[in-house]
Amino acid sequence: MKQCWRWFGPKDPIELDDLHQVGVEGIVTALHHIPPGQPWDEQSISDRQSLLSSGGFGWDVVESLPVSEAIKTQSADMAEHVSAYKSSLKALAARGIETVCYNFMPILDWTRTSLRAPQPHGGTAMLFDLTDFAVFDIHILKRIGAEDEYSEKMRHAAKTRFLGMSDQAKVQLQNNVTAGLPGANDQWSVEDVRALLGTYSGIDRDKLRGNLIDFLSEVAPIAQQLGLRLCCHPDDPPFSLLGLPRVMSSSDDYSAVLDAVDLPSSGATLCTGSLGVSSDFDGPEFVRRHGDRIHFAHLRNTKRIAQSDDSKPDFFEAPHLEGDTDMVGTVRELMAEEKRRQTDGRQDWQIPMRPDHGQELLGDLGGHSTPGYPLIGRLRGLAELRGVMAAFT
């Protein structure tokens, strides 16, 4: 697998030159300054490539070319936004970029309640705590109908915790939950979230999946003609939040969508951390089932916290080889898939991967790292993954 690294552009606190010391082979990035629904122009893409080239790297994967809320909900601007997406794909193809990651999560990207939860070894990790999320949902956001979606025990725990929180802690929790994608949204306000929730009125799981399939039916044929690979990232976490549907939370979800738009250009981003929050996830089996359509891999690990809700567990970002996902088995299957592709003569035999999310360790500490994307924590993860890969070479 090609060992890549997510870099958030000129504002990323990590310098490109330093990544050569890490052993990085390629870069995953995006034009975060261009809003969803607006086209990426070839000049802006070329400028980012020039910046990467000056640091000794190429642009291996786009993450992400965001799908707008208008496309997800099929609202008034959908046709214009789909057209812009196609235009962006054409501009990327013209610059020789072939792999494009996206997601179809409603409103928010990954969701955590703590961005720097202390760990026993002295570092920190991102964490999701359902009680804290219920505090946000019921008492800060004050979403209509929120209380009905939690057990009486959880409602009581959330109320008790809310009453014991300082104003500063409440603001911090709100900021953590609405952090969105680093480099893209500075922050969602509760008013923003309430307004966006209203746009999902009447959209259930089947409807949202249908909207995803409709979107792919429009853009995947264009990607196929251009020689591009689209890869959908799973829901993070893989269960409903804020009463919103989730449609890419399991291996079966991927089968439903990939079978509906059965083109090589329409594929999967395997994120072992997102899918691994579910106790039903089997990483090696996912690769055996969907291997020929996996265009990109996020290799990270999460650990479910004992005695939390089985359907919506508390979890934290674990060291790459220490969580609930069988990382060694998953890497073994990914490398076996690469060998199959080589045997079949596929030009895209090498799967780009990156160590995703990392604990903050040593020099990462102090609040200067982008949450989830520290230098040393990801360096440790990549080194561990590189060792596993070497064992199967």
C-alpha cells in the first residue's frame, strides 16, 4: 500500500518538509477554502499541486470533494451543485488526480464529545461519550423530540451532568460536537445545526440512501469516463445522531450502494476506525467482500468503552494496533487484494492508505495540533502499520 498522509494545506501546522522524516510517500489533501457546491477550477488544483511539489510530494488522493447538503437532501440547488461536482471531477482529471474521497453524512462529519481526553500514558485522544452527546442534544441544542430518543436512565444522567457543568464546559462541549471537518468549517453554531436539521424533515434512511444512489448515478459514469475512482467514507460514528439517518455504516450498506451503481469508478473508502465502532464489524471480511472496490484505506483503531450502550457505544481513538479492529488481519487482506490486482493486470493495484487519527503524544501536547491529526501520534501509527505491512511483503 502507498503510505500517505493527510495534510490540510498552507494552514496545517505540520510542514511538508518534515514529512520526509516520517517516511510519507504521498499526500491526501483538499481545497478546503472552496465551499461545498462550488466547482473546483483547474488553476486552484494546479496551485495546490505546485505547493506539494515544492515540498517533494504529489497529490495522491482528494479528501474530500464535499457533497453539499443540497445534494444530500435533493433541495433547490441540487442540479447546480451536481453540475459543479462534475466540473470539479473534470478539472481534477485534467490535472492527473485519480482518487476522490467523499462522504454522505448529514450535516456533520465525524462527531466527538472530547477532542483531547486524557489517556493513562499521559497523552490524549478524541472520545465520544453518549451522555455528553445527550447533554448537547437535549440541553444545549434543545432539539425537538430529542428526549424521546434516549432511555430514562440516559436522560437522567444527561440532566445531572448538564446541571453540574460550568458555562465554559458547556461552550467547550458545543464546540467539540460541532467541530466538523478540520480545515473546512470553522464552527457550526447551534442555530446553524437547528436550521440544517429542518432540511432533513421527511428524509428517512431509505430516502437518504436513494439520494446517494441518485447522486452516484449522475457522477459515477462521468468518473468512469475520466478514469477516476470515487470512494465513499463510512459514517463516523456508525449510528444515528440528532435523529438523522445514516446510510454507510456497515458492510451491508456498502453492498446496497455499490450494487446499485455497479461501476468500478464507484467504490469505498475503508475506514477501520469508523466502521470498527460497531461490534459487528469484521475488517478482514470487509476486504474479502468489497476488496475490488476499495480505492482508499484509512487505517486507525477505536476502542469501545465497557458497559456503554451496545447500539451507540462510548469509544475513544486507540493506538493503531490496540483497538477493537483486527488491524493485522485487515492489512493482510488489503495486501492480498493488491496481489490479486497485480495478477489481474490492474493499473490501480496499489491502494493508497493513511494512518488516520492519532493520539496526541509528547510534542503533540499543548493544544497546537489539529484535533485527531497530530504529528507524533500519526507517526507512531504509520510506523506500526509499516511494520505490519513489512511482515506480509
